[in-house]
Amino acid sequence: GATVLAVLTAVGACAGGPSQEPRSTSGQFEDGGPIVVPEEWTVEVLDVSPHDPEAFTQGLEVVDGTLYEGTGLVGESTVRKGPVGGEPTVTVSLPEPLFGEGITVVGSRLWQLTWRSGVAVERDVDTLEERRRVRYDGEGWGLCHQEGPDRLVMSDGTATLTFRDPDDFSVLGTVEVTDSGNPVAELNELECVGDTVYANVWHTDHILRIDPATGAVTARIDASGLLTPQEAAEADVLNGIAALDEPDHFLVTGKLWPKMFTVRFVPTG
Ligand code: DDQ
Ligand code: CA
């Protein structure tokens, strides 16, 4: 696990003076508990597969060997599904003016967020046809579903993750994500794996491993260098993490990336 600095001598002590207060004024603790210093991890590439270089990837998820991808941009937003490593077999469009964002599968439904319209679209997971829309406050960025507790986890461009009822999107709670005690804004695409939430951070090549119970970042995964400089020059940012059926294996891609990478996240050194 990550290093828990319950007794911290150097950090915070200089600025705050010699206070031994065990709560936040000393910088040693946050409201949620002791400050957690994330581990530094990297990615090990196991395989490379093609990715639609015109897909402005906003959501990526694999369920039972089927890859679901949501794309963005007004007039170009879609949801598509197909076998992992193959071409999509079903593609549907999200009509203007909606800008598609994160997606997640919950049983027989798929939820698709929109960026600034405050609308989530419920789709039939088989046909991807729209079933209904629900409203939410704020922006929509990333989305994933936890089995237990049965809830959605949603990012909105801030450091706050919102937990929602997977039936009606009502808010069940929130948590602020912090790295070494500091809020991390612009959390983007999400992936729920057991009790862990992974998030990539907009405009970075970092994927964060987050404990949603406390919001603490427990590992910072450096996923830079997946694309060649030439490929990166024509692509947009890293965005898209999907846990594969094989434990600890993930697909990672990005907006307008020509490739998807099968990776494992591994501690550095
Ligand atoms: N978000 O996905 C991070 C929430 C928003 C991305 C917005 C990207 C806008 C690109 C606009 C390009 C217009 C051609
Ligand atoms: Ca995902």
C-alpha cells in the first residue's frame, strides 16, 4: 500500500511552526485521516491494437469481452461497441448539440454523460438505443460503476468525485480527491475496479489510483511515452482506461489516438 505518514516531521512543520496538533492545521492530517503519499507507478505495455484515430474518446469500458467506447465533440459524439481488438459492430450517434462524455455499463443499461448539457442518456446495452434522459447539476466528464456498493462514480472537471444512484442519478455522496493532501482537479475518464477508482487527469499522461473511501491518491501512474512523438503530435490527450477481464490488465487510449495499449500498472523500480 501507499505510505501513510501518520507521523510527519518535515512536511508542514516548517510553514506551520512546531505545532504538534494532530489535525489539519499541522498539515499532517486531512479531514479524512492521515496524508497519503502516493506510490510512483509506470505502465508495462503488453500489446498494441488499432484505435479509430477519429474517435474523440471520452469513455472506455470492457464488459465480458465487449469494448464500449463513447466519443465527444458536437455532431461527432457516438457510442460504439464491439469485440476487444476488433471493429465496432454497433455505433449510435448522440444528436447535436450534445457533447458526449463518459460512459459506463450497469446491467442492461449503458449511461452516457454529456459535457455541459446536464443530461445523462440511458441506452439499451445491446442496441445502444436511447431509452431516456435524466438531469444532473454541473459538468459531465468521467463515469464508472462500482458493484459494491452499487453506485456510479462521476467526475465533473473538479477534484470532486460524485457517487450516484445507478437508477436515477441522484447524488449519494461526494469525495474530494487529494494527492499528498492537495486536491487534484480535472479528473477525467474513470475506471472502477473493485474498491479502487482509476482516473486520468486532463492534459496529463498520469493515471491516478484512488481510494474512493477517503479520496486519497494511492498511486500515481506515469503513462507517458505510449505514442511516438509523431503520433502524439497528431493526437489529443490520453483519455480512456478500461479494465480487461484478465485481472490487472487494462486498455489505455486517448482522444484521436491511433492506437490502444494493453497494459499493466506496475510499481517503479
Ligand atoms: N472534457 O472532455 C475534458 C470535459 C472537455 C473536452 C473539451 C474539448 C473541446 C475541444 C473542442 C474542439 C473543437 C473542434
Ligand atoms: Ca473507463
